[in-house]
Amino acid sequence: MGRKLFLFLLSLCVVVNAQAADETETSAQGEEVMQESEVTAAAADDTKEKLAELDGKLAGMEESYLETKSTVGKLAKLKISGYVQAQFQVAETLGVQTSKAGSKFDTDNQSKFFVRRGRIKFNYNNGLSQYVLQFDASHGGFEIKDAYLSFTEPWLKYFTGTMGIFDRPFGYEISYSSSMRESPERSRIYQDLFPKEREVGARLAFAADRGPLRYINIKGGVFNGVTPLQLDNDTRKDVIGRVGFEIPLRDAGMGIDGGFSGYYGAVTNTDTASGGLAYEMDGKAFKELTGKKGAEFLREYMGLDLQYFLDIPLIGGLTLRGEYLWGVQPGTSSKTSFYQPSAGGAPNGAVYSRNFAGYYLYWVQCWGTRVQSVLKYDAYDPNIDVEGNDVGASGSRTSSADLTFTTFGVGLIYHWDDNLKFMAYYDMPRNEESSNLATTNPYKNFSRDLPDNVFTLRLQYKF
């Protein structure tokens, strides 16, 4: 009995101690879980703070990215291009004045280095609208060449409007870039009729990219009728336009382009003598008109141009190009170039109205991918009503300004790489002769052909 009681009490103690130990262990585990929970909560709070900080940084990066994307998007719409033409010229004799090869020579000079053109052009194209600004920095000074905006209607995208300073929409040679042209300068007739090539005005152009109308292009505009930086002095505006066509014959490796151009405008006579003197041709002499101050005299041109392209296997591309122009040109007694108000509004002298005609022809042959040869012939008769010894005749009031000039040019072009090209070109102008224009001045003795040939060596870099 006593032994059983002892074993019972001993078992009871073991159970009690085990329960106490379990309670102690459970309590410890609870405290440990609580500590772990507190650590987890702290870690979660720390993670939230870090995530919030990271989210803020990502938001900042996203904002910066969007700003950068916007800037890059704008820059992608901006195209900067340009070219510089550095050249060396040698004239046939000292002081050549009648050449149209880029500039005149001083009376004691026969050769010179100079920069003919230094262009930089900015074009921001937004798809249906664009802005263009181009400057020229050369020996001739610094001036604006282009400054215009244009916009295209969003439906057919066939019609584009332009306003500002830009190329006159006449013929082919005006809009054919000086960086691409195979001769150093434009033809004599274009230099006289369209000085500086550009004008201030507004233009509407039509060009389709599909359907049968894609072979036709039309452009026409209204302009001040003066050179770009000259202020207009009357209410009259000049209308200029061209209707062109393209006939691509790709299967035959050729193409034919061409067009008809028209210019309809007028100039205002600013002469003040005898109420405003003006002169018009009557037979072989100029007839004097009085009382013509403020009177308008027509400036009307018409032109036909044609270009033919042929790809010759194993040799290269062949280009034949030409234009013929005719019309009425108001000038002065000594010049047939653009009649316009003098700087500051001073009288510009009497208007001399002349009927003119002229043309040019190009033959350009590519030899492989780097070499081009060119032959060019142009002729300009500023007064088709007189010729030879009729010019300068007593009482005719005609002068050397009424003489015909023809020019034959030959050149070779080598493309060094995609940016640099070399041009060697020899201009050989020939003037009409008149015994009535004999003089001891070697630069104005038009009783013979003047020695005014010019050789040009040009380096052009374009980007």
C-alpha cells in the first residue's frame, strides 16, 4: 500500500513538472513569435518605405524620359543641312567685267580665291507643315536666302501652300540647287531675269502621289515683283506659275520631264525728268515717251523646259536638259536686269522696255559613279529688235545692254565621296559685235569679242 502511494505521487510530480516545462516552452515560443512578428512588421515597414522611395524615383525617371522623348521627337523633325563652295578663278585677261561666272574682276586682277556660297539651312518638318530658314555667308556678304512656312491639306495631301521668301516658281533652272548644278552658275538669261532667284510672296502647289494626276505638277503664286530684301513700291503684284509633267519610263531606263512657265507682272517707272521719261522700241530705235512717272510697264515672260534622262548600262546616266524663254523685260538704258525701286526710294531712271529671247542646253554624262562631264551652251538676246551694227547706231539710244551674248562651257566633276566634290569648268562667252561701240576702253570695246573667258576650280562640301 505504501509502495503504491509512493509511485502515484512520483508520477503526479512528473506530470506536473512536464506541464510546467511545456507552459514555459510555450511561453518562450510565444515571446519568440512576438519578437519575430515585430521584426517582420518592421521589415515590412522598411520595405514599404523603400518601395515608396523607388516609386518616386521611377516617377521622376519616367518624367525625365518623357521630357527627353519629347525633345528627341522635336529634334527628329529638325533637319540641318548646308554646303560651302570655295573656289579659285583665272580670267583670260585683267579686269574681266562681262563674265557671268560668279563675279567680276578688279581692273588689276586676273585671278582670285573666294567663297562663292556658304549655305546653312534649317528645316523643321512636322508632317503637314514645315518651316524653312536658310542663310548664305560668302564674299558677297551675309544674307537670308529662304525664310518661309508651308502647309499641306490633310485630306488628299495634294495641295501645299507656302508664304515667305522662296524660289520663284518658273522654269527648271531656278529651283535646281546650286549644290547640284553641273555648271558654276545659272545661265546668263536667268541671272538677268531672275536676280537672286527668290522672291517674297505666296504660292500654291499641286502634286499627287497616286492616280493619273501623279504625272502632273502645278505651282503658282503672287509676289511683290522685287528682289527679296527690297521693299515693294506699288500696289501691283506679279503672278508666276509653272505647269509641269513627268513621264517615267523605268522599264526602258529613261524619263522625260518638262513644263510651261509664265510670268505676268509690271514695274512702276520712277523717273522724274520731263514728268517721267520712258522708252519703247519703234523699229530699230527707242522711242521717247514723256509724262510717264508712276506709269506701269509690263514684265512678261514665258518659258518651255524639257529634261531627258537615260541610264546607259556599264557607262552611267545621261542627262539632256534645256529651256527656251521669251517675253518683255523692262530695264534701264545700261542694264536689262530686274527694274525695281532704288534703295531708299530714289528714282531709278527711265524704263527701257525690250523684247527678249534666250535659251540654254546641257549635256551631262556620268562615267561610273564618281565622274561627270558636262557641255553647256546658252544664248541671251536682250533686244531681239536690233542686231549687229544696228546696236549703238546714232539716234537709236541702244547700247551694249542690247547686245546678244552666247556662252559655251565645258566641265568635269569628280565626286571624292558622298560629301566632297571637285569641279573644273571653263566658261567661254562671246558677245555680239558692233562697229558703233568701238572704244579705247578694253573692257567696253564691243566692236570685237572681248577676251573674257574664265576658268573655275571649285571644291564643294555638302552635308
